[in-house]
Amino acid sequence: MPMKQGLTRWIGRGALAASLVATAGCATSGEVQERNPDDPWEGFNRKVFAFNDVLDRYALKPVARGYRFITPAPVETGVGNFFANLGEPRTALNSLLQGKPGNAGIATGRFLINTTVGIGGLWDFATHMEITGREEDFGQTLGVWGVGEGAYLVLPLLGPSTVRDTAGLPADRYTYPTTYVEDDEVRLGLTALRVIDTRAGLLDQEAMIRGDRYSFIRDAYLQQRRFEVSDGELGADPFASDKFDFDDADFDDAFAE
């Protein structure tokens, strides 16, 4: 998925562990520089940011490196495609709630094509057919409905968010198919694989962050979310330049150290 479409997807926003990958591993500068009106809780957010960093540095990142080492590239791509395909029903539902039947149809078509011809979503055949659309989640739906984004917020394990996006997380979770897998071992296994695969996909992208990591990620997240909620009506995609032109494994959205 192009960076400008997926930066802040953050690995399917409803899944707790999956969202960890989006920000776990980002170092904190330890010193608040200039107060940002979008981030009134910066002191608290930086502490949570550092907590997420420890989890990634000593647990998730080493496992992701091992996964990358032993997994053939085609298999890794297939795993990423599989989990991305499971997000299409959520996009279809939110597109309908936002009054975008065309995008809902595209998401539904992508899901049907990739699930059947694409062998359970392992092959993104719909993209090869040039069937692509915008991803949508409940945070975006609330924005379209006129709910203000609220303050920026870094959640333990869940990573970067806003008050509005946080309110949409439960709905996102319950519209992701693995939530309804009854076998606990299978459900947890799929969640773990999703986290590790996505984290592995971010290993090559870690050099992108410049300056204060916390501020960089915060500003990038807020800009991209505003772009997504407005469907680009507020201006050009801030991540469409060559500086940000790279693929992200999932996600809406990818920073780590």
C-alpha cells in the first residue's frame, strides 16, 4: 500500500497488539520543547511513548528481526496481504456510514476477489486489476460526522491517537474478523503473527524519522489523519513527496526505532 494511503492505518486500529507496532520503539527526547496546542497532555504522552519504546526494544523488535530472517519475502508479502484483506469489511461499512457507496463497493469487491481468486487474501489480485480505494475506519467516520478530533493522545500499547480516534477503537475492533474466532489459541496466534509481520515490515523504514522523534510522529499522525478525514480536501497529502515515498506493510500508518 502506498505510504500516502497507509501511514496512519497503524495495523488495523481496532487490534490492541497490532496497533502497538505503529509507535512502539520510538525514542523520547526527554525534554518538552515548544508547547503544541494540539498536544496539551504532552508530558503524559511522552512518558507513555517511552514505555512503548521499552516493550518494542526488548521484545517485539528482536522477534521481528528473527521473523524477517527466516521468512521468505513472498511468504511475508502474502501474510501482510492476508491481514490487509481482513480490513476490507470495515472499510466497506465505514464508507456506507460516511455516505460513500462507491468506495464501499470497491472495498466489498476487493474482499471478494482477494478472498477467492487471491486464495484467502494471500495474493492482492484486486490491486493487480487496478481496483483500489480509500481505507476508512470509525475514527474517520466520526470526523465526517462532525466530531472534533480532540487532543492528541498516546495510549499504552495502542500508540498515537486522538480523543476522537480513541472513541472509534472499540467499533474498529468489533468489525475486524479475527475478533470472532472462537478458538483462543487461533485468535491469539493470528494476532501475534499480525503484530510480528507488520513490525518486520517496518524494520527498513526506521531511518526516516528526523529531529525529535516524539514531535515528528505526533505531527505526521495528525496531518495524515486530517488528510484522510477530509479525503484530501484540505490540501495535498503531506506524505506524497519523495521523502515519504515508500510502502508500508499494512497501515493507515509506520514509525519505529
